[in-house]
Amino acid sequence: MGTPSKVGTDFQTLHEIVLAAKLNLNQGDWDYIVGGTETETTLRRNRRALDSVAFRPRVLRDVSQIDASQTFLGRKLRLPLMLAPVGSLEAFTPEGGTAAGKAAGEFGIAQTLSSVCQPGLEQLAQDVPDTLRAYQLYVRGDAAWIDDVVKQAIDNGYGAFCLTVDTDKYSRRERDIAKRNERAALRRFAPGREWQERLSWDYVKHFKDTFDLPLMLKGIATAEDAALACEHGVDYVYVSNHGGRQLDHGRGGLDVLPEVVKAVNGRARVIFDGGIVRGTDIVKAMALGAHMVAMGRMECIGLAAAGAAGLVRVLELLEHEVQIALGLLGVTSWETLDASYLHPAEPVTDPHMLSAFPLLTLDEGYV
């Protein structure tokens, strides 16, 4: 792997990267990372769902060679991991989405660019032409308008197109409201929002009839909608509750995953996104049938800590955690991992956004 970078030697654990990010950010940008909507119940349930699963390890198996790679959109990735579409990454590092793309390309995973993130669709393609990229869209126009964006994505080498489908109404994020912190992303998000409210399965059918580009639907949270997605030919059913930022009192993401996997029944690939911050979180989602896992908040934290290099270090540490977990489970590949390695368990900590980092405590003001 070559000589360790200064970032690599400075950050030996993920909690150190979290602390660096906190110290580098103003309170508003930190709240954006750790906060959710209204009571933040859905956010906490994401963590609780992950913490409510324990491992059932098998022993006396040769785990000297572990392959944690995954194939996605025709490319072999180092981990089954995708950077989730996050708006306003430029709040965490001046390069914004470009820094995330550089980190994804250097490490060897995929990136999804949000339509409310700079530098935008075309510039990102120029900045990181070799990174495996998908493009996520908040709808702000009619079908012809969406079609034009899809064509731009195709022309600029994006490997998939993602429609976010759980933002018909913009939620009340009270951490921001209470501090009168209006984010630039929200100002860009607001104009034309009525078009998102009108988005329906009709456009999904139109997309599949018109374009030869893999389609993701981000925001699927029930078996019923997963089945409808498959009936419409959707390629990637993206399980997400927007990190607890949209509907309050929703279910934890990992609680939703099994019913979606069952409803999909192999007709599409399943992407899981819901509170992923540790390598063991990735392993649990994969054991329950995800093909890929998406990560948003740790993307922001890595970038805030040390730009692209900070995010690469996050990925390196996650990979190390994944390798340890797989080896101690007696598993050498994702193909040999299934739900038999999991068992229901009672959480041992009160869930919040950073409860997976017990070396950070509330009384020190890190949350």
C-alpha cells in the first residue's frame, strides 16, 4: 500500500476523524451532519436497528484469503460501498463533490453526485473522469426537463441515474430552524419543488421505455413499493429513509431491508442506506441481502476532517473493520455470507447519530 500518509498516521481510529470534523466545522454545518427531522426518531431508529443485530460467528475455517470486493455497474469495487448523494458537500471541503469523487476513485468505490451539490454534473465528470459515478436528481421540471438531465448524465459518462422519491414534501429540520440556519442547499432545493410532488410511476415507466441507463429509486421503505419498482423494471431498489431527515417516526433502515429483499426476489439489485458508520454495519446489511451499501454522514465527516485524504482514510478504516468482521465470522466472501450469521440482540447504548463511537461522549459536546 506504500508509505502511510500523514492523514493515515494522524488518524488511527474513526472516532478521531469524527472529532477532527467537529473541530473544523461551525455549529450549523455540524448540525447538518448529525441532525434529522423534528424529533429525530427515525434517525435514532436507524442506529437502533443496526445495534439490534448481533453476530453468530463460525470458527475453524480458513480465512487467510478474504475477498471483500463487489461488482457494481460493470466495475469491480474494493468494497460494496457507494458514497451517497449528499447536498452541499462544499460546506465540508472547498472542492465539494470533486473531493468525494477523488476519494472514491483513489480508494476504488462508487460515487453518487447530488443535484444540489457543487460542482455539478458536467464539471464533476471532467474532474474525476475515471471514478465510477451515478447522478441523483431532485425533480424541478416536467418529463422533458428530466429527460434533458438524463441525456446530460449519459453524455458525461455517468453509470446510473438516481431519482429520489421520498422528498415530495420538505421536512422540518428543527436543529436548523431553531438556530435560524437556512442552508444554501435548501435555497437551491426550493424553486420548482412542486414538480417533485407530481413525480409518479408514470415517469419511471417513461424512463425505462426511453433510456438504456440503469435506474435507481432512492427512498424505498416498503415491500409494496419495492415490488412496484420491480414491475416497472427498476434496476436498483435503494432502501433509504433519507438518514432520518424526511419522515419522522419512520422505521429503522435495517428493519426495512429484509422485507424489501424478499419482495424484490432477485428481480433487481438492492442498495441499502441507513446509518452506516462502521464496518460491522456494512457486514450486517450485506448479510440481510443488500448488494451495495451507501454511506452519507461518514462521507461528510471524512471530508470535513481532511478533505479527500480524510475520506480515503475513513474508507481504509472501514475496510479494515470489514475484513476483521468477515474473518472472525468465518466468512471469506459476500457470496458465503447470509442471515444465518445474525441473531436478534438488545442494544447496549442509547442510539444517536454518533453512538457507534463510544469514545465520544455527550458531556464533551461532540454530539
